[in-house]
Amino acid sequence: MEWVYDNQQKEKEIFNDCLERYTLLKCISICLESLIKKGGNNENKMNGINLPIYKNERATRMLPLIN
């Protein structure tokens, strides 16, 4: 049996999926920034490991590339 979706339902599912991914990325970004602030030095290092800082706008631009 083939499922038939109307465009509105399809768009709603895509939007919800993107929102979920954005929320996850935002959470990861906040956690990384918190870790860096707690244990990092001026070079954004923690325990000798370089941790990149992802700005919110970059995470937003990368969002469509995530599968």
C-alpha cells in the first residue's frame, strides 16, 4: 500500500525534523561552550585537546547538510 501525503503534512514533518536537529545542535554548542569556560585556557584548550567553538550562525548554516 502506498502512502499519500499532502504537501502541508510533508512540510510539517520536514520542519519538525529540522527543528529537532537545530535544538540538538544548540544544546551541543551550549555544552561545549560551558566545558571550555570551566576548563579551557585562553587558547580554548581543555586537557591538551583543542575544542572548536561553533557559533550559532554556523550551526544554522550547516543544518541542511546533516542527514
